Amino acid sequence: MNLLIFNDPFDLSWQANLYDVLMLSIFVTVVVHAIVQWRRGTRTWMFLLIASFVYGQVIELGGMATLNMYQQGDFAVMLNYPAIPLFEGTTAMPFYVTIFYPVIFAIGFKVVDALGIASRIKAAITGGLFMVLLDAPYSIEGGLRHVVWWTYDPDFKLFEFWLGWPLLELTWQAIWGAAFYYFMLRHIPRVDGPVEERVGNGRLLAVQAPLAALSAIAVGLVAMSPITITSLLGIPQWIVVSLLMIGYVAVVVPAMRGATPPRGSVDPWLMGWAVWFAVAFGAMVIGNLVYENGMTLYLTVQTLGIVGVLALATFPLWAPGRATADARRETAAASRS
């Protein structure tokens, strides 16, 4: 049995083809960006690329080997996991799944890196909230019955849905995303900090990057236990999710008000990724609008997700704390002159 399944793109929905192009094009630029930065002496982005790839493979393969939560829809290139003995009875996966996490975490860490939030924990939580915004258009789109990127198992005990978006998925993005960003930030001194604190290239990529990914997964598993336990006890997930989002907003809003992002324009790589994401999903939202013959709540949430992604990506341009930080720097410079 072949490990790869090829489908004719002309037999697929335009949304599936567009998403494939979106993921592949951003991934190529993420790799190019990491290589360019590496050659310039900045190792952070190669470190993140390796860590996010390891994270993704462990999450997806581990999840498929232990859970059978959904049936994947068709994309141009599918990885035929059921052909592998350990994964018999699971679902074939689109090729984009292998590059999904390097893409979303590169976009997210660019945002986190540019926020200017001093506290690692607060910056990581802000990154977790960004992951929810990034996930909203995608997760809602994929479950639509006129799109069908996947079909969830209705008998899976931990699934409760809002607009077709599993609340467990929303929680996972918020918590595991924050955990991943925290460990990325925590490793910065050993990646691009003072020379005496750095580790060698080989150890960095072969040991530290996978270790950071596995640490984020371990913390994420523990942090997910409240919603898992309450769900098994029959407590509605929306209660836990609402409390989580209220807590995140309570941390993020003050953190962003006091943030001091670097002066200047938005990182061009981030701007390109965010705009391309907005254009691709904006087209899908318009397609859904035509299909529904009017605005719906799920379209509103998709749109808010896109707007939120663009807002956080451009935060250095409108940050409330930037003017104060600039004034402090100018005053300090004047006092030294």
C-alpha cells in the first residue's frame, strides 16, 4: 500500500487547494527566513523551526495512535497513515499537517517577539490568545459541511462544539500555544543570549529544540486537565472555556497597555505572512457569505479572528505604550548628551 495518496486538485474544493497553497508558501518562506537569520548569526528561528516540527509530529502521531477523533477530508497530497501498522484504523492526513505547526508558531512567535512585553509568562499567554484568533477562521472553516476538511466523531466524549469549533480545540490552542511560546522565550539566553550562556549548534538543534517541544507538550497535558476532568464529570465545557478566556484577557490587556514594542515598522516577514493569511481566509469568508446568502454568527467569528490576527501583527504601529517608551528613550539620550 502506498504511503502517499495523490488527488486531482480539480476534484477538490477551491478552499482546500487555497489552504494547501497558503500553508506551503508560508512554510517555504519560514524556512528561508530561518536560514537567512542563521547565516546572520541569529539562531532563534532555526531553533523554533526544529522545535515546532518536533512538537507537531509528536502531537499528530501521538494523537492518532491513541485517539480516533475525526475523519480527514481529501487534499491534493495525503499521507496514508493507515498503511503503517501502528496507525491502522486511523485516518489519512493532508501533507500540510507536517508543516502546519512550523507555520503557525513562526507567525505567532513573530508577534510575541514584537510585543515588547517584559514578562515571559504574560508574553506567552498573549501568544496563546493569538493562537485562538489564528485558529478561529481555520477550525470553523474546516468543519463546514460545504467545505468538509474533516468530520468529527460525534461519539467522542470530550467534544462540545460552538459554531462547529470544538471547545477542546480552542482550549488546546490557548494553553499549549502559551506553553510552547513560554519555552521558546525561556531558551532565548541559550540560543541568542550572551556568548557565555549559549550552547553549541549541534546540541541546540538536536537536543535543546526537541526538549523545549516536549516540555511544552508535558506542561500542556497537565494544564489541560481541568477541562478534561470537568468534561468527564459532565460540567459543560463553555464554563471552563469562558473562565479561561476571561483570565487570558485579564492578563493580556494590562500587559499590552504596558508593553514597549521596538520603534519602527512591522517586521516585513510577519506582515507578509499575516496579510497572506488574511487574504486567503478573507476569500473563504466571502465564499461562505455567498453560500449562506447573508452574514451569520460563524462568519462574524471568522472575521473577528482575521481582524485580531492583523491587529496583533501590527501592534508596534499602534501600541499605547510606544509613545511613552519613545519619550523615555529620548529623555535618557538627551540626559547623556
